[in-house]
Amino acid sequence: MEEKRIVLTEEEKAKTFETYNERTHVIGRVVCIATLILLTGAPFLMGAFLGAMPDFKAVGRGFLSIGIVYFVSCIAEFLVYTPMLGAGGTYLAFITGNLINMKIPCAMNARDIVGAKTGTAENEIISTLSIATSSLVTILVLAAGVALLIPLQPILQNPALQPAFDQVVPALFGAMAYKYYRKNIGTAVWPLLIMSILFMLVPSLTGSTSFMIIPSGAIAILVAWMKYKKTK
């Protein structure tokens, strides 16, 4: 039996994608609100049940002192990551977390494999599918890790392996960075060099890496703009 393929016109594709995006925003907003309520409500629910509610004035002061720092980084991450991931991928990534070291590399790698471009419907679908797959794999790995936590405890706490565990994150980010640095070394080397010198001079900034995305991104944009002006 011959398989029939449905061919849509560009107008039909645009209309279908618009409908898809509208539904994505509705579902994403509902789930985001539900997630926010669950995350913030769980501690207060446990406190009320156990009769150990915190001092709300102290909680408010602590939240303001930390929230000011994260408020800026949250805006920066939203502005940087949303164009890369699209609506569906953004909702999934921000709800499940672990953007920098898992969700973003997964979406970027999937996009590179299929050759999709940022801002297209293909990139929207690929980002959503890749981040959903990453989230499911993460859940399975974490579940297996929790189940095997006690049997693996002697290995994980072995002093001989601690230096290796301390280098996991630098090795991960180094491998991820090189993939994109090599595409345009001339632009990537300047923010890398300036940020490295800055972190060595002010070691306390290593605890504000999310906030430092803003100046490093600005340096990269400035260098790219100067190279563009020079070539033109």
C-alpha cells in the first residue's frame, strides 16, 4: 500500500506553527506557575505541619540580599537563552533547571546535527525534543544513582578519587567551550582572556558566574561588531 504524504504550503506551515506556539505558551505558563507554587509552598507546608515556621522578616531580608544578585542573572539568562531555545525549549529548560551544563549543550548539539538555524520552526521543535530527552535521561540517571547510593558510597568517598571529582565541572565546561571557540577563535579569545585575568585578580567573582555572563557576552558582541566593521 502506497504511503501518502501531506504537503503543506508555507502559509499553512506558518499557521500551524503559530497554533503550536500559542498552545505551548498556555501549557508552559500553567506548568511554570504550578512549579513555582510547589517549590515555594513545600517548605512552608512542612513548617506549618511540623510547627516550625520561620521568622518571615528574617526570610524577607535573606531573600532580598540574595534575590538582588540573582534577579540580574535571571534576566540575562532569559535574554540569552530564549532566542536559542524557542518557547517550548525555554519553558522545559527553566522548569527542569541545569541549563548551562546540560540543557543548552544538548539543544545546541542537536541543532548542529540537523542543521537547524536559530529562530526557525525546526530549531523550536529540535530544542524542545532534545531538552525533553535530556530531562528524562537525567531523571533516570538520578533515580539509578539514588538506588545505588549506598552500594557506591565507598567508591564515591574514596580519597584517591576526590581530585578527579573536583575536576569534573572544569573538564565538562572546557570540552563544551572548545567546540564553539574553534568556530571563531578570534572572537572567543578576547572574552576568555579578559574574564580569566579578571577572575585571577578578583577570585571572589567565581561565585557570580551567572552575573558575569553579561560583561563577557558584551565583550564578545563588541569584538564581533568591530571585526564586522573592519571587514566592511
